[in-house]
Amino acid sequence: MKPDAHYLERLMIDLARGMPSAGVEFRERHGRWLLRQMLPSGAFADREGEEDLYYTAFGLRGLAVLGYLEGAIAERASNWLRSRRETHASAVDLHAFLQGRALVVSVGGPDPLDGITPGWEDRVADYLRSVRAPDGGHGKTPNPTTGSTYHTFLALLCHQMIGRPPDDAGALMAFLDSRRRDDGGYVEVKAMRRSGANPTAAGVGLEQMLRGGLRPEALERTASFLSGLSGFDGGFRANGLIPVSDLLSSFTVAWTLSRMGMGNRLDRPALRRFLESAEDPAGGFGAAAWDAGRDSEYTFYGLGLAALAHPPEA
């Protein structure tokens, strides 16, 4: 199997292709809502209404899959990203910046890195080395004592976005193997014994980027683990002990099963019912019916799940 060198591009393309199945009114409602979350500066607001790099990346992702990221919108976002190109306090911030940059450039917007001192890719690679842990994984901030499955996933995406492979892929794969559990899933940190939806999605993504996917003997076990996280409310739960579903876990499970070639395991009518429960009729999504808030992160998950929850022929 050939490693996937374009994981994020494949994700965005696949979701954009699936969006028409959600219907024109759905797309317009949430596209307008996302545009309202964009501040005059070009940033997207967090739930408190403040500029936020993390939410900006998700807002741009949402606009991109809807086909709303173009022209003046991309230029405004690029100008704000330019002001944040030297202020990355964590691997999460770095990933958000690099993805925001990739999105605005992909639609013809100005590059937020125009005019920066040459060799920025080397500086990013050096930062990624600084968040490498002794166990071969990556942490959130420099000099971590242990790796995180999620932050290792983000770090490898950053490597792809700068076109630089990680220094020691063998150590990364050994780290990944240490996070896999007998139930077929993955855990976030080594001490954990019970797998979760989101560490498993990150783990499978790492498998696809490093090895080209799961080995055949592991594929069915992982698909069964993910399918077993389905909830009574139609979505997917973060782990087997949590009684209710959430939109993040529902999206990551649905995407992971689809990328594994197991999309037939999805109960699409049930997912659509769950999706409706997390949707605001005025636009935007929260984590689930119990979440009164709305933000660009969960709205992206809602849009992504909508693209996956409708039959391909719809």
C-alpha cells in the first residue's frame, strides 16, 4: 500500500464532492451563517466573539467545502493570517495556520507568507522537531515527555503541508503501534487502556499517511470497534462508556470508516437524524442537542457529516 501524501487535500475534495447531496437550502443556510462569523479583520470568532486562529481554520474549511471561499473572502482571511504567521504557541496553532494558508492559496488568494524570510519551511521543520517526544510521537508544545496520538497526527499533517518528511518514520510507526489496543482502536496516551473514537481516527489517519492504511488483518477489527460506538441517538460516541453521541466523534468515525472502504457500515438515516438534532435552524452547529452554543469548528463537522450521511446517488 502506498502512503497517502495528500491526506488533507483528499479530505476536503471528498467532502466538497459530497456536499451537493445535502441540498441547496442546507448549503446556503450554513454558508451564510459561517460568513457572519467572519470578523471585519478576516478572522473567525470563537464562542466569545474573539478572533481565534483555531476557529479561523475551521471557518475556512467550512466555506471551502461549501464553495464559498473565494475572492474578497479569501483575501480578507489571508491578510489576517499574515498577521499571525509568527505567533504559533503550539502545534495546534501551527497546523491551523498552515491549513488556513493552504486553503486561501488554493482558491487564488494572496499567500500569507509572501515576503517572509526565506527558509520558513526549515523553521517549521525545526519547530516540529522541538515537539517530538522521546517515544517517537509528538506533543502539543516543545520538549514533551510523551507523545499524543492527536498531536502526532497534526504534526504529520504539518510535515505534508511543508513538503518535508519526518526525520524518523520508523520511530513514528513504533509510537503508533504502542497506541493500538486489542479492541481494534487507538488511545491518546500510553497509559490508557480503553480506545476512543477520536484517537482511533487519528491513528487510522497516521496509518494511511505512514503505511498506506491498516493491514488487512487489522481492518475488520478496527471497523468493528468504530461501528460499536454508535449511539441510541443516531450518532457516534467518543468511547464505549459515554452514553450520548457528539458531532466531532460522529464525523471522525464516519470519515474514518469511509476512508477505510467501510462506508457501508454507516446507518445514514440515523446519522441524518442526529445531524438535525445538532443543527440550528438559523445556521451553525453545536456538539449535539445538549449544546446550546454554535461555532465554526462544530459547523465544519456538521457539514462534513452531512456530506457523508447522504447516499452518494442523492
